[in-house]
Amino acid sequence: MPFKLFATDLDGTLLDRSGAVHPTDRRAIAELTRRGVLVTILTGRMYSGTRDIARALALDGPIGCLDGCAIVAVRNDRPLVSSALAVEAGRLVQEALARVSPAVFLLARDQIFHDERGGPFAQYLHGWTPRLTAVDDISAALHWDADGGVGGVIAVATRAEIESLVAALTPAAALVAPRVFPVRREEPAGPYAMLIQPAGVTKGSALQWIAAHHGFAPSDVVAVGDWVNDVPMFAAAGRSFAMGHAADEVKAAATECLRADVTTGGGIAEAAERAGLL
């Protein structure tokens, strides 16, 4: 086989807008597995929002969740890698958030915590995990001092407020990596979100770890994705494919672009065929 490891994003790539796997891609993954190609998932979702999908596809090896902050063995739910914000980074993030008072979501202990201010936006995170927990005050220390640390923070506010948060976190650039995006991709004028995670942790670092775990080189890896958080994953693969609906910057980072998109499905099958695996 020209490639030994096949890595796929979930939302917008393997999953359609309803969260279902296209039958063509389900069959493609089953055939890849039958032919001895290892298949893994790299997703922004938490493990609790990914495990059932992985098991339904009969995957049991390490998968990367929360954009690389968590690598978990599906076979026994065993955490293999867990990355969290450093104590100093958490303090700087809390200070920045206090200046703007946005809706805040803490990603910790494989669940998402939020208070009343985050309630209106919680619906957008159900795909990340079914474990959304409402608390009285998200700024309380007990939530920030969770066992295992905070793997990420999401802030939701106006675009101007989010941009001010990014500026406030500039001194912490060595510790945190903020990523800004509209809450609804189709409504760029609406509320904006900022995802803050540990610096240096990406889907790319997770894919490197998983490949090395299996004894594979980057040249042994194929990756498929559709969004900006997939770009580091593309860089860690020998061959990469961007979905047909991906933004231009994502397509530019991939070695090839697919005809298949989130509406038609079939991106996994097309990529596997073009990579000579099917």
C-alpha cells in the first residue's frame, strides 16, 4: 500500500450537516480497514462527542480530539495524551475575559461548563459533546482548577470585543493559541467566537503522535479535512485533500482538492481512491 494511515476530520468532512456519515464513506472506511489501512479521526470535538462515531465505524486505535489536546485509545477509552492550559496561561485568560465579560465556555474533564450567559449559545456545542454542564458562575476558581486542567476556553461576544480579547492575549502568545471565527459561518456579521487552546497543540501535532505511535512516517499518511484547523493536519501528512466546499486558504494548504463536498458526501471514498488505496 502507498499509504498506511488515513486521517479524517469529522464535521464537514466525514459527517454531513445532520451529523451522519455518508453511506459511501462508511463503506470506504470499512474497505480501508479490510485492506489493512489504519483509519483515525482528528476532530475539534471532545472525546465524549466522538467515541460513538468511532466505535460505529469499528475504529479502536488512538484518535485525536479537541484539536489535538486529547488523544484517546477508543478500544478502552484510555487517555494517551492530554494537554491543558498552563496555570499562568489560565490566569492571563481569566484577566482578559474579565475586561469584556463575554459568554464563556470551559472545556475540561471531557465536558463543557457554562453559566447563564452562555446558555443562548450552548446549542452550537452539542455536537462537540453531549456533556454540557450549566453552573452558577463560570469564573469560579473550582471550574478553572478542574482535575486535568482546562483544555480550552471559548468566548462569544461581538466581533469588536473578540478582537480586543485577542489583543489582550498577545503577551501570552507563547502559552496560548486563540482562533477567531463567526458563530454561524453563514452570518459573518453576527456574534463571533474565540477558541483559546494551549500553544503548539494542533491536529498536526496529534497526527504526528498517532503516526509515530504506529511506527509510520509522515509520508505514510493521508489526511482529509475542510476547515482552518485542518491545515496543521495537512502539513503532517504525506498527501492531503481539502473538501470541495473548503475555504480557499484551506484548499491552498492541501496537496489536492476534492470534488466531493459536505452536501454530496463521498469525500473519504474519493480521497482514498485518488491516493491509490481503493
